[in-house]
Amino acid sequence: MQETQQVQYNRAGQRVVSPDYLLFEAPREKQFMTGSEVVKEAVKRASVDASVSYPITPQSEAAHLIGELWVEGYVGVYFRGESEFGVMSEVAGCAMAGGRTITTTSGPGTLRAMENFPMWAGSRLPLQLVLMARGVNSPLTIQPDNLEISFLLDTGCMVWHAENAQELFEMILAGFVVAEQPDVHVPVITAIDGFFISHTREAVMLPPDDIALPPYDPYKAPMPPIDMEMAPGRFLRDPYVMKSNYISYASHTSWQFEVRSAIERSRPYAKHYLRGLIEEFGNPEAEVVLIASGTAGAQAKEAAIILSEDEGVPTRVIRLKTIRPFPGEEILQALRNAKYVFVPEFNVIGWLEREVRRVLYGKTDVPIVGSPRVAGGMTMPPEVIVKEVLKTLGKEAKHVI
Amino acid sequence: MSYEIFKINEELKEFMPQEIVDLEEKATWGNPKRGVMDLPYAKELVEEHSLCAGCPESAAFRYILASLPNPEETIIVNSTGCTSLVFPHIALHTVHSLFGNQNAIASGIKRTLEWRFPDKVKDVVVLAGDGATVDIGLDCTLQSFFRQEKITTICFDNEVYANTGGQESGMTVKGQVFKMAPKGKQFDKVPMWQLAIDSGCHYVVRMTVSSPKKVEKVIKQAIYVAREVGPTYIHLYTPCILEIGLNADQGLWEMRQTDKERFKFFEYMTDEAKEVIKRKKEEGLI
Ligand SMILES: Cc1ncc(C[n+]2csc(CCOP(=O)(O)OP(=O)(O)O)c2C)c(N)n1
Ligand code: SF4
Ligand SMILES: [Mg+2]
């Protein structure tokens, strides 16, 4: 007799499929939607237990749409919290209680919530924060700017940076899968550049919405869920503050290293589900290399085409998908014969340039140019990148500019 | 899962520390009538404490833990402060995350447990100091009341930031000289029990922990009402004997003094709460 396969359904009545099937194999259909709408589509297929929200532009719409999913029965718990500080603690509670949990925020909201992020990581919660980056208040702005990503890099959370709505969709689903691996089990921040992705409509390819990720199993977690369904764990009984001695100091130190190691252990999973931690674009022999992430990656690709085809300067792009873990080895390998590296960014401080310099220090003598940088709502037309490259190379622009 | 989780694998039993074996064999599980009268006989759910000798918070802990009607399904959320040093010694699932976010954490836990276990009753109890509840955490505290979260919040009011060395808190009485109030506190003690009523709590009590039986009754009532109706709030005076210069054996005396004045027993309940309490009394559970 043939073996019958057990078909499983989640609590929303969707058929449970493997992450690989959902991400790589399921048939896809073309839709035309905003990044915020894409968040809804991803959450709808992610068997999410809980979400808590708070309004701030540009993430509000995504949070409203998760609320609609709650009304429709796709999300178990949903409400508006009192502030981002409250919300990030509320979602921590949801995750501690064993729920697959997601929330969204932007700019000042991220900073208001800040104390929570290292706590999430230290508590090993596989929470997901969809970060729709915007400027922070110096002074008030609601415009696109991704300075805030810099503040999140050392919180112990994974940080991924999507280039477009399609990649955001894949990253939200992959984010849960990677974050929930028992040997990873740290939060994931899936970042996009607000407005550019959240508020613009683009074509996206989506799998059917009657299939979904397998539900989260909190009993596979390295830390017991707070639900009184299993004996209280040793961690609960022995926090490090309790003992002022070398064992306590050493164990707190090693716990912090362990959280960072967990991020490192996410590499193979992220590589698989994101199809690589980096994307290489353009002529592999080109000596001018643009390293970028997020929408700066998309603009860099346009610039590389102009430089290569119109200006006679063969240029290629290394686009980073993950910032934590940082794909240092991948960048080093991809650099090959590079003669110049440029790092275009949507913020004034150049956090990506800093990261690139850090991993390349002592390993290559290729000059690294932390430019161009735009911020506070400015766009970065590809011509700005083209101009920067030509100026550095001492060349005259032949065409566009 | 119930108290089955405290059962030890027979083959491993000989290697387990006595206090863990005692938890299985001598603690009161599965009996909602458990209470402070069990204290001399049963294994307590708090193993030891790291508070100052004679700190009334330690008595409060013991009474509260002995009074939980459903410990095998109770989650305790705490905050930073003297009390946070005790939680690792509690044999239940407890959370410490940040200072002042305890009611937000508890809200997330309660709602998610309701979603994950629709057929079970899981009680969520917050235990935090006055600084955590009324000062830095006031927003999260009151907002959880506004939202009608079904949790019980217990404030250990020692009228000071004890853990950081004795600074003035919102609960310090006017005129009291503490660190950061070198000229004496300039404004009145915050009437937190009144704020709790105005913010939607269904059962509110202010008291000292001088009388264990009374504490038991109040804790049970608060938990039963929170389970069925909405937020409940208990404000306990647990004086910091260290910061007010009392000896280890003077905590009870101090509480008895205040029993007659600013911590005179005060109880408030809504009609819905009354109904629950009446029913639980009829069932013999209070
Ligand atoms: C964000 C933050 N601010 C300040 C502190 C420092 N802090 C730790 S415990 C504490 C005092 C706690 O006071 P209370 O809640 O009244 O508890 P008690 O120690 O008096 O029992 C303070 C201010 C902290 N841990 N976190
Ligand atoms: S400092 Fe005060 S509140 Fe803290 S343990 Fe000592 S007596 Fe108790
Ligand atoms: Mg205090």
C-alpha cells in the first residue's frame, strides 16, 4: 500500500508547506503593489501568532494591514501599544510566550524603543522587526534616510536590508525561518528604505495565499518559552546579576559572545534562503566596484550601466543583502581585480563605508571612497554616483551630466 | 501542562538537588485552596532570597507565592530592583527583561498564552517595586489598565529606590529626605491606588503585609477577578528597613504602625469583581 502523506493546515486554514517550497518552488503570480502591501502578503503566508503596532510614518500602513490580517483570522494577537518602547516590550512578551511575532517601526520609533533590542537578543527571541527606515529627529523629518540602521548593528539582532518590495517579501518569510533555527534563535530586523519601498508600487511575484510556513515550534528553542509547559530552565534561575564573582562576569561575557556567534551561525541558512548574502551585478572584470545595500544598491546598478555603457568605465556592483551577519569574506572574494571601491549611501555618517573598511582593513589596498551620500529625504539619482566615480577617476563626463 | 512538569525522571532522581526533589514531593500543586497556612509544612515556591535580612519584601514574596491559586499555570513578570534578585529563586516561569516595562511584557505574554492555549487558564502576575510601577513604568502600568489586560499587578512600595541606594521615588512621602531629595521631597506621595481605579482596574487594594491571611485573601481575589474580568492592582507597603534605619526585626512593627495611617487597609471592587468574588467564596475557594 502506498504511504499517504499527511496534509497539515495552520490555524488560519492554510496548507502548511516547507519554507523551500514556499520560497522557491510554488507557482508565482504577478501583482502590482506597494512595499506596505507586500508586508501584508508576506505576513499572511507566515503563520504569524502575534503583532503589536504603533503609528509612525512610513510604517503605519504596513501595521494597519497586519491588523486586517488579524480581523481575517491570519494573525492570532493584534493591538496598538502605547509607544514604541511599550510595543517592543509587548512583542517581546508575545515571543517569550511562544508566539511567532512581528512588528514594524521607523526612525524616531526605533530610537524610542532602543533599550528593547539588546534585550530581545539576550533573551534569544526570534522576533521580526520590519524596519522602514526614515530620518531621526535632528530636527524633525519624516523623509527617507537610513541612519537608524547604524544604531541597530550592535544590538545582537540580525540585520538584513532589502533592495525592493520583492526582496522584502522573501526576506520576511526567510527571516522567520532563519531566526527560528535552534542554533540561531536571535531576532531579525528586515530593513527597507522607507517611502522608496513602502510607498511606491512595483511588480512583485507572489505564491498563492492558501499556503503558509509551518507554524513556529517554541519547544525547539534553545530557551524555554514562558508558558509553564515545561520545567523552569536554569537560565531563569540564575541570571548573572545575582552573583558578583568571576563566574558571573565570565558567563555574562560568554553569553554576549554567544549571541554574536548565533548571528554567525545564521550564515548558511541565510545564504540558502536569500540565495547568497550578496548579489554581484555587472561585468565581473570591471575594475570599478560599487558596494551598496538597500535602494542604494538599485541606484548603484543603474549607475554601473551608465558608467559601463555610456562613459566607457566598466563598473560593477556588490550588493549586500545582510549587514548582520556582515558578508566580509564574500566581499573580499568578489572584489578580485578591483581598483576602486565606492560606497553610496542614504545617510550622512556612512555606516556601510565604515563596515566595509573594517573587513577590508589590511586585506587589500584598493582605495575606498565613502561617497556619494545623501540624506534627509534627498534622492540619489544614478547620475550622482556616475559623477562621483568620474571625478575620482579624473575623467570628463561624456554624456548625461 | 500542570505540575507534571515538576516530576523528575526516576532514573535521574538520585542526582537531583534536594530542593528540586522537594518541589515534586512536598510543594502544594493542583490545590486552589493552598494558602499561607501551608507555609510551615509545604515546600515553598521561593527557595531562598537575596534581600537584606528582615526585609519585609521577603515576607511578601512568601505570602504571595503561597497564595497563588494556580501556581502550576502561573507566570510571573518582574522588573529591576531589590525584588529582581529574588526571581531566580522562584520555581515558576518568571521574566526579567527591563526596568519599567513589566506590564507591557505581561500584556504580550497573557494575550499570546490565551491564543496558544484557548482551553487553559494561565494567570499572569506582575510583581515590581514602586519606582518600576509608578515612576519609570507608569505609562506601561496605566496603559495595561486602560487596555483591560487580564493581569494582576502587585506593587512592592518601599517608598524609595532601594536597589540603587536610596533615592526619592514618586511614592516617597512629602518632606522625606533621601538621596536626590536633599532638601526633602517637594511633592506628595502619588495616590497610585486611586490612579488604578480611575484607569479601569476592577479590584484594587492598598495594605501592608503585616497580616499573612489577609494578604492571601486579597491575592486570590485579585487573581480570580483578573482571570475573568480585567486588570487588578494590589499596592503593598513593604518598608525598606535599610533606608529608613530600622533593624532586621523591626519591619513588622513598622508595617503595623502604618496599618493605622497611610497604609490603612483600602479595598475597591467593581460590580463584576464583586460577582466573581462572591461566586469563588461560594465555591469555597476564598
Ligand atoms: C532604564 C533604567 N534606568 C535606571 C535603572 C537603575 N535602577 C535599577 S533598580 C532601580 C531602583 C528600583 O526601584 P524600585 O522599583 O522602587 O524597586 P526597589 O529596589 O525599591 O525594590 C533603578 C533606578 C535601570 N536598571 N534601568
Ligand atoms: S535595600 Fe531595602 S528593600 Fe532592598 S532588600 Fe534591603 S531592606 Fe529590602
Ligand atoms: Mg522601591
